[in-house]
Amino acid sequence: MNDLLKYFFKFFLLTITFNFYGKVNAVEEREIDSENKVIKILYRYEITDSDVNPTFEEDYTTLMSEYFRNKNKDNPEIRDYEIKIDIYKYSSANYSYLDTEQTGYMVFEGDMVKFMRKKKYDMMIIDDRILYNDLALMQTYLIEDFFWILNPSIELFIDFAEFYDRNEFYFHDKEVFNDALYKNKIYGLPYELDFDLIYYHNNDDLSNDLVEKMSSLTWNELWEALKNNSYPLTISLGDDDDLLNFVIEYANNHYTLNKEYDKNYFNIFYNDTAHEFFETFVNLILDISEGDVGNSLYLYQNDAFLNFINGDSSLLKTKASHYKVLNQLENVSASLPPKNIGALIEKYLVVNRKSYIPTEILSEVALQLTSKDFQIFRAENFGSIPTFDLSQKESDEDIQRYCQQHSQMCDYLEKLNRLNIKEFFKSRYSPSYYEIEYMLPPLLRDNIEYHDIDRIIYNFKNIKELESTQILGYAIASWVVTIITALFAIQTIYEVYKYRDHPYLKVVSPKFCIAILVGCFMNIFKIVLRLPPYANIKARLFFLYNTISYNLIYIPMFAIAFRVYRIYSSKSIISKSLSNKYLAIAIIFLITIWGIYRAVISFVDYMYYMTHGDIDRSRFPMYEYVLYDEDHLIYENYMYFIFIVLNLFISGTGKKARKFGSLSYTFIIFIYNIHEYVSEEIILFAKDDCFGGVFLFLSIYNCILNLVCIYLLVGCRILYVKLNPNLKVNNQTDLKEFIPLELTRMGLKHTKERVKRLSSISYIKSRRDSKRGSVSSSSPNTIVVSGTNNNATYSRNQSQTGTVTSSNNKV
């Protein structure tokens, strides 16, 4: 025991020491940063671009720091600060998705989150495929699973709208600036642009001729012209962005793909013509690659650049930001891609909200770094492309000066048919862009290599479609079955109200039974309500809908069990202390409290859809919320409490009453909970090719289950009363006698007898004719029930009036 205490004491001291040391280090680091006032900035730069511009890293970090220092030497607020830019060397070549499930895109996202959390950098330059790549109606599970954060874009970056009016950013291109907005908040400031150009040797007649026609040529036509003249061509698709850009640019060569022209433009990737389209695309890559698609799919920008310089390729497709360097080479010029269609890359400056440096200082520095002066400085020294609104070049002196000095670049920007790749993939039910950028390029590359066109179509289809959006016929059938079942539930509610004063219903409190039936009615729709359409408000309302339906079932059921317990355990004939009024107040109070609690979670907590599955499988939406774990724990304990106390009440009643409880309420609660879990698992793990049939089966199964629960609750009693219309009750004072379910068996037996009589109606008619004289002396089949305090005896006489009496245990 002493050894154990010593071990615990040592562990405690080590923990305290470790925590203290960590806090001291954090304070020291913060003090050092505050003393030096160094603003650390991370700039992502592709490793493969270093061969094109080998001095970029050194020039960029040095010249930018010097220019910032000179600009702010007279600024009292910022002159004591300096900027330090680190270059993040990014490459897709270092990772294999199929082997390690890692890509350059994923690793950079993870590093960004890590650096921001640890306050390693105060600012970052990221592109539009990172900013807001986590936001969508159908969010992906990948970000939360990999990085333990749901929405990095809004959790890690500051909102510039808190510091500046939008008029401060008037000189930015409107589309570029709008892409930085999210719900009227500005989490990134436009920093620079980029897009692809086609570089060529201008001392070649064929190349010059093709460039003149480039605005009308497709990629197929361009390649055919080169191939017919034995001109080589290499195209680098090793980088994930380059591959995605090429696919979408190629598609736009052949189709007009924009929402203004056709809101369903994305369907061309999986409709009846999709197979032909992708077959043509794959064959083009195969032809350019001289029979081995790997020559293009795994070729990177640095290798393509060397091929172009060495004459192994007639053209080079690479960034416009390299124009300053490449244009200095002998006999090298540039043109826009075929049909002037190109993907625009928008880069933004974001600020770490966890930084030690005051956000007011950081926001001011960010405003400077994205200003017209800094953008022109970067354009002149590094070939960067500003984010200017070129429609203001006649009215704004700075923009006019830029276009005069860089007339060719302004011309490219004005003529470019821009493609925003992230927006191109965005649709109502598409996943977060992170999932597309992370998964689609490696999958596309692999399927092109193995010429699996069907799989390519499948992946593109899963980007726009959910499992539940592809089963229209089954969905309609599910709704029909559900509505028919709901009508039966409504009929049962009416019957309970109609016979509410009958002792066999009165004993289980018709008002409470109606509340439970309303809950069952709502439960009937739970499966079909998982079908589209989907919206955030629907997720919130569905969450509240589930709460109300379950509470309408469980809490009144709890009250009825308590009522039965009080009736059966009462020593008097009628328990005068028992009042439905107080039970009703208790039920309303509990349902209201639970409803308010869940309503607060529903409309205050962050609620969203997260898809089960991804674009390589199939996706089905499930609503989630931040407080799910805590709320689910409370809900489970609540259910356990209801179940345990309900069974305690049942066990405290008489033997016959326990039959009533164990065969109905306990079973209903148990079956509802099992049903909820099983149904969800079946929906989530059903295969694509049979999902529609499975969903229809679940809808039917759900309806049958609810009907069974309705029957066990009160349907059996309604059935008995309706099957015995001539039932007379001589004594309704002792409700104990109406609790057991033996009456149900009598009802079923009587039902069988009626069926037999109906099936042999001709026999009965002939028998009545033969005994016409004796019928007048007989009375109709009647059941009379008479009960006193302890016993009631039931009997049936088919030929004469059935009379049952009970008095002092004598019949």
C-alpha cells in the first residue's frame, strides 16, 4: 500500500513539473515574440516551381521584409514590428493516396491547423481551395477525423469585417472579393491571382499559327494539329490541382458549363453521354502520352519545364506568375489556353485568431500587405498578378499604371474565360470541397491509368448525388405506404376518443393513450422524413420532431403504468386520490421541460449535416451537432430511468396486471429503441445498387412495427369492444377487473367465431329457417359483465342471453 502511495506521489509531482515547464516555455516564447515584435507569415510555394524560378524563395523573403520596413518607418503603431516570411514547400509528388491515404493537399491542411493552433504563424497565404473548403450543407467527416476540428476557416481565422468597412476593398476584383465572404464575414483578404498560360517557341511557324487560332481551338484540335506535324507535347498532370484544372477545362471546351446557362450542367459527368465524354478525354491523355498515361499522370511541372526547354515538348502549360521569368528566355512567348478557358487561382491572406500579437495590429498589417502598393511591388519584383478590378483601370491611377506597365497580363486577365474550380463542384448536396480535392484527383488518376470509365462516372456522380436522391420510385412508394399507415393511426385515435368512457379503455386513461398514439403517428413518418429535400432548418426541426415523438410515447406511458399501479394497489374500490388532472399536469410539464431543453440545443447549438460515406462509396446525410456527446449521454440516462421505473411499477402490480405491462409497455419501449438503432445502421450500410429496395423495406417495416405497438397499447381493447357491440357492463366501479389482457384473448376468439359464421353463412341461414319458430323466444348473443370488489366471471351462451353475476364470490 505504501509503495502504491509513493508511486502515486511521484506521478503527481512529475505531472505538476511537466505542466509548469510547459507553461514557462509558452510564456517565454510569447515574451520573445512580444519583445521582437516579429509577425510570422507562411507562404505556400510549389517545389516544382523552383526549377522555373530558383531564386524566388530568397528574393521573396528578403525584399518583402525590406519593403514593409521602409513603408512603416514613420508609422508609430507598426514601425516597431517586422515581418518574417517562411516558404512552405508544397508538393503532391511526395505522397501516395492509394498507399498511405495522404496527399499534399491533406498534409498542408493538417500543417495549417497545427501551426495556427500552436501560434507558430500569425498569418498565412492560402488559396481559394483551402479557404472555406470545410463549409457546405453536406459536410465531410474527413476534416474532423483527421484534424479534430470541424470548420478551420471560421474557427482559426479572424473576421476582417470587425475592423474594416467593405469600402476599404473597393479596388479588388468583385468576384475575387466575394469569394472571401461567408455570411457577410471576411475571413480572408485578396492577396494575388494566378492562372495557366500556354508557353511556346515564337520562332516556329506552326506554333505561331496555332496561337492565333487558340481562342477557337479545343484541346483535341490543338493536339491533332501538333501530332499531324510530328510536334511533341508533354502535359504535366502529376499535381492534383493541374489534373483537376485540365479535366474541367477540357469539359468546358466541349460544353457550356455554368449555372446561368444550365443549372444542371454537372450532370454531363454522369448522364447518358458521360461515358463517351470520359472515353474521349482518357484517349486524349493516352495519345499525348504515347500509349502510357503515366507519362502525363505522374509528370510534374519541373519535368515539363525541362522538356520544353530541351525541345521535347512544343508547348508548356504552367502558371502565369512565371511569365516574368519565362518571357526573358529567348524565343519564348505565351498565350491563353484553348478557347481562352483557364482555372483561376485566388490567393488570400488570413490571420490567426489565436496569435499573441493584438488583432488590431495584425489586421492593419494584413490591410497593408494586400494594398495596391504591395500588390504592384510584388508584380514588379516577383511576377505576381494583382487582384485588381480591371474595370476601374480608367478611373484608378494605380490600376491604370499597372496595366500600362503590364499590358499583356491585363489583356490575358480580361480575355480569360475564368473557371472557379471550387465553385464549379459546388451544388446543393455536394460535399465540402476538402473531400473533393483530397479524394478525386488520386481516384481520377488511378481510374484513368486502368481505363475504368464506369468508376470515374461513379465518383463524379457521388459528388452531386446522395443515395437518397437517386431512388425516386422507391421514395414515392415509401410515402404511399407511410400515409396509408398513418391513416390507420388516425382512425385508432378516433376510436379511442369514441369509446373513451368504456371501462376497458378508461382503465388505461384514453387521454394519455391518445397522446401516445400521436407519438406513434409521428414515429410512422421518421423513415420517410430522411428523404430529401435537406436544409439546416430541416435538421433542426427533425431533431425537435424526434424529441416530441418519443416523449409523447414514453412519458404518458410512464403515467399510465403509474395509474395502473395505483389502481391495482388501492385498497378501496375507487382510488379517490388518483386524478388524471395531476398526471396530465405532470406529463405536460415533463414534455415541456424536455422540449425546451432540446429546442435550445436545436436552435442555439451549431447543427449540420455530415454524410456517412464519401465520393468513392456513396453518401447519406445524418444531422450532427457540437454537443452531441453530452446530449446523448443525458438522453441515454433518461431512457434508462424511464425503462427501469416503468418495470418497477409493473412488478409492483398484481399477476394479471404484470401480464398487461410486460406484454405491452415494456415491449414497446424496448422495440422502439432497438428499431431506431437497427434502422439507422441498415440505412447507412446498405449497398448502392439495392438502397432503394432496402429503404422501401425499412419504411414498410417501420409502419408494421408502429401498428404492432399501437395494437399492444390500445388496439386490442378497441378490437374487443368493436367485436362485441352488445357488450353490457353491470358494474364499472372496480377498475382492477379491466386491467388484465385476458379480454384480448376473448376478443380474438370471438373474432375467429365470427369469421367461421361468415364463411358458413348459407348454413346458418338454413338453420335459422328450420328454427324460425324458436328464434322469437331467443335473444341476441349478449355478453354481460358484472364485477364487484375482487372477482368478475365471464361466460358466453350462444343460444340464450349470457348473464354473468358476481356477488360475494358466488355466481
